[in-house]
Amino acid sequence: MSANLINLLLEATGQTLYMVAISAILGTLFGLPLGLFLATSQRGELLSAPWVNKILGLVVNATRSVPFIILVVAIIPFTRMVAGTSIGTTAAIVPLTIATVPFIARLVENAIREVDSGLIEAARAMGATPVQIIRKVLLPEALPGITLGLTLAIVSLIGYSAMVGAVGGEGLGDLGIRYGYQRFMPDVMAIVVIILIVLVQLVQSIGERIATAVDKRATKSGGQ
Amino acid sequence: MTDTNIQGASIAFDRVGKAYAKAGGATVNALEGVSLDVASGSITGIIGRSGAGKSTLLRMVNGLERPTSGNVLVGGQDVGAAKGAKLRMIRRDVGMIFQHFNLLSSRTVAGNIALPLEVAGVPSAQIKPRVADLIDRVGLSAQAGRYPAELSGGQKQRIGIARALATGPKVLLSDEATSALDPETTQTVLALLKDINRDLGLTILLITHEMAVVRDIASHVAVIDAGKIVEHGATYDIFTAPQHATTRSFLSGVTGVMLPAFVKERLTQTAPEVDGEEVVRVTFAGAHATDPMLARLTQDMGIPVNILAGAVEEIGTRPFGNLLVSMPIAQAGQARAFLEQHGLLTEVLGYVG
């Protein structure tokens, strides 16, 4: 394989990591509070706001129903507004983030809802405020679930990032399509797939490791 | 402990009702006209079957449930009407322990006990010694750095108790706190609650479906059935002279005095024409509990008494006995009068031919 190709592969891997990392950070920044709110704002819950909850839920579902490749194209005007351009790797972060926020929100919501309602009751009985209950009970108790959810979100971001070649986003997916498919270079395609597999494996095992480390719900064999 | 004596607070339920709207417009009364005074510093048990409304009643004391009619007063403050910051202040005076402990799995023993102090805004420099005191009181010093998942049920409930005591409450609510524990552990947890009541003087209100729990620690008991209090009073009085059928059925489980099957099968409610035996429950209470009354019945009056089942128990430090006996019908009336005269309680259960 030529040095040129190796450079291309390295560059593409860097671009993929860049897109995935920034979208994951932004997605968490918006998705975590959104998920928290969705999990605590139904009627009678801590931050009871049933109407806002319903509307946000609808928006989340709508965004999640749109196939990613269509979302990318549909929000081009918005992407141009935010990123200044609708073409390129940085511009691709906009649709990636928008697709990830509702996904992370639902994953966080599920993790929070898994927390035993008895704990909320115990905290209320202590005289805790809703904000204290969220900070000191719900978030720490849901941390293992949230960690696994974010891992899942990052893995799907790696997959999504391969599709943004459609709007001039670069990265591994784009390289695979242009060289591997359009220029009939199956070895490039194979290497791209292998790198993607390694990336996903890495993210998954790091995520699981962190989740296990923060999970104190069961005794671990050989622990303490 | 740094605080040697917290003054307990009294709890007053005044014609408390709780109605739920059901689908279709009907309402369900979970509680109806419940009035009960819980004396400051007492241990009071509320006993009832599941669904009787005891949990709803207990949770009104810290405002987790609100009455739809009537008032609940804790130390003179109306809990049902309190909201927001005022309600949270009342809650800091009312500790609560739970059947399933409700401990944070993400926090150590010490971390769990520190939580109510953090919530109350206690400076962290004061939290540490306070938590150490509490851990010591419940006997978990060796486990301070462990997580709840690594501990036994009894140890978890001890954390729950220490956590409930952290803010120095005047009242401790116990929601079936020993129902998930084995009998031996139950005894140690009940003993701890008794010690706390004695040492700190705080009022303990507990709900349970086990009469044994009431017998072991409660000075007073209220029996609740279908949303109403059917009987209440001093535990000893309720045990020795239960008035209501629900109370009796709870007691039959705990006193363990039941008719042997061969008698029970033959028991009839009407006396047989020809001579038969009358089956009587004799309850010995107070000073007479240890007197040999049945022996005197046979010796002094020549009435043959056949003992079918029996037990002598203690409530607090006072003994009380329960005997099931049979006597010839012809002499039974005379025998019962003799026993009643000497302060024993009798109840005719039926007849066998």
C-alpha cells in the first residue's frame, strides 16, 4: 500500500474521531438535561410540567423518526446558519449532533426511570428539594445506565458519521465509498471496515469498564 | 451521640380521610374519619392487612400523602397544609425507615448517612463527626466504607435507621421496617429501635402486619381495617381483651394458641343435647397470669379441666397467658364465674359432643 493511501487512512480516521467526539460532547451537553427533564416532568413527578413534557416528547420522537441521511439533507439551511457552510467535516457535526441529542435524551430518560422510586421517596422524606433529589440521588444512581447509554450513542455516532460524505463530510465512511467503492479498491474498503470495527470495540469496552466501575449495585467477585 | 435527648413530638390525626377519584367518577375512601393521638415519646404500632390504609396513614405524618379531609398535626404543626420550604422543615423533624431500606447503591454506608445532613445544608466539617457518631450508635463502624450491596438486610436497615436519625428528628416513622428481615434479625432491629426510643426520647410510629412486632416493642397499638381504626389502646389491654374481630384474627396468629385439629373439626356452636364439653378460651392477665387457677378449679370445686392448648407470653414486662380448655357443660358456667371472679377473662368458643 502506498504511503499516500496510509496518509489518507490516517487523516480519515482523525476526521471521524473529530466529528464523533465533538458531536458526542455537544449531544451530551444538550441530551443529558433534556433526558433528565423528560424523566422527571410527567404529571405528579418532581418537575411536573406535563404539557412541556408532551411537546418535547413529540419533538424527540419526530427527530428520531427521520432517517439520518434525510435529516442531513433536510436541515442544510440550518447547518449553513450555524456552521457558516453546509459542506465539509465541521458542517457535518451539525446534523450529527441534532440526530444524537434526542437519542441521548431517551437513553438518559430510561436510565433515570430505572432508579428505584423508593429512593426518591426516601429523599423527599428527608426534606430534599427537587434539584437536590436530581443531583444527589437520580444522577449518581443512574450513572451506570447513563454511561452505557452514552457508549451506545457514541457507537451509533460512528455509524452515522460514515453517511455524512453525502454533504461533503469526510472521514472513514467517505473514504471507503470514494476509494473502496467508486475506484474499485477493495483493500481500502476492507481496511476502513477493520478500523471502524476496532473503533467500535474500543468505545464499547471502555464504556463498559467505566459503567462497571461506577456500578455499586452488586458485589463483584474478588472485590473488597 | 452528641445529642443525648431529643424531645419527641406528639402526632395527632383528627378525622383524617383520604379519597381517591376512580375512573368513571366513583371515589374510593382509603381512609375515613381516622382520629388517633400518638403520645410524645411513645412507640405506637398501627396494624392492619395490606390495603387497609395503614401505609397511607403513616405517610401523612411527613406529607408524602395529603389528607383529603381532616388534619394531621406533628408537634402541633399542620403537615397536611404545609407546602414547599415549610414542609421540608417539618420533614427534617420526621425520620423514616422503609421495608426495602431505600439506600443509595452509589454511596457508602457513611455516604448514605451523610445524605440528609447534606440536604439540610449542614457544613461538611460537622457532617463527618456526626456520621461517625451515628455509625457507632447502630454498630456499623467496621462497615463505614462499604456499599449497601455488600451488606446483609439487617445491616442495611441499621444504615436506614442511622440515616433517619441524622438530622435529630422528633419522630421516627417505620414503614414495615422488619418485614423483609428474618426473625432473628427482626429482633435485633426492634431492640435497636427500643434503645433509640429510650435514649433519645423520640416518638416512634410504626406500621406492620405482624402482631409480634407490636407485642415486642409497641406501648400502644391501633388496629386499622378497611380505612378505619377499629380498636386502639395500650398494647397490653388490646392483647388481653381484644374487642374487634380483626384484632382477634391478628392475635390468633401471634399468640400461637390454636385448637388442635381433632377438636376444631368436632366443634359446634350449639350445645349437644346429651352431656358434652364446653370449649373455653381463658386469658390470664396482670397479677393473675401466674396464679395456678386451673389447679384450684379442680382441687377446690372438683371440676375436671382438660387443657387443649396454651402459652404464657410477655408484653413489655407483664406476663399474660392464653389457655384453651374444655370442661363438662353442666359445670362450665360455675367454673367460668369462678375464673371471672379472680380476674381472668373467658370466652366460649363452642362445644364438643
